[in-house]
Amino acid sequence: MRIAIDIDSTLHHHWPLVAAAAKRRFGVDLPYDEQLPSAERRLTDEELLRAIEDTHADVAIAGAVPYPDAVETVNAWHDAGHEVHVMSHRPLRSVAATRRWLEAIGLRYDDLWCGDDKVAHARERGVGLLIDDSPATLRRAVDAGMVAATLRHPWNEGVRDVIVAGDWRELGRALAPVLSGDRGAAGRRP
């Protein structure tokens, strides 16, 4: 199976980097557990994008620490013959630093892509499983006929028809039936 995997808040805990950038740039606290879809926004869209841009600087990318079991789980899928496509909304200027980071953490993958429309790119590549944290991306993947999966975050709690796990070990177990060819066997959030 072809698997597309996001980076930020999927392979590593991205929110602390965003929160630190928001505090540094704008003096605003952005506690992780308050990042609910219904919560009042403390930053404008433009301010949030500027904070996220800070997290895509080469030094920030190099310092990211993968979630426990993320690299081992993805590598096991790759070793089992699945194609791994790492896809991110990071800007193109981040590709070299991201490639260095993936090599440094030892993640085996077939393709790295950065751009604006992950779902369209995943469809072009024939991806059957997309792992991401964004509710909008997850919904679009499901609508495009892909199996979608995510790690549980406050901002994606309400997403439906998506496989949800608390960590990478649980995600690996939940996706095992899908990766063995039974798309309907994996438990999904009702």
C-alpha cells in the first residue's frame, strides 16, 4: 500500500514549537490542551502562519524529536514493502532541512513532498492511506476514497470516519488490518 505521512504533529510534537514562536513573536500563550476547534483564537490567521514559519526554519526542523515509536512503526511498514510518502505543507525552502532530519532520525521513506495540496498530490501518487493531524486534510482524504488516520490532538477530536490513536504504537495496531488489505477492518471513530 502507498502511505502518505504528514510531519508536524504527526511524526513529532509540533505544538510546543508553535507555542514558543507565538510567545516569542506576539507575547501570546497557546496552551496545547486549549487548541479546540470551538476555542477563541488568540492569534490572527496571519500571526499563526508567521509563528508556524518560525518552526520551519532549518534549526527548528533539526531539533524536532520524533514521537516515541513513530520511526520504528514507519520503518516496519517500509520494510514490509509499503511505499512511504512523507508529505508536508512546509514551504519548498524546507525540503533540504527536512530531508536531513528524516535521515538523522533514520526514517525510511520513498518520497518527500512539500506543497499546498497534500490530498491532490496523494491522489496523483495512488496513496491508499493518509496519516495527518489536520481535520480539513483528513476529511478531504476520506472524501477522496483514502483511509485516513491521525494521532489524537485537541483540534481533531471531532473528525469522523478516521482511525484515531493516542500514540504511534496504538496507531500501528489499529492500521495493521488496513495494511494487510482489509480496509474495512480497522476501527474508526463513529
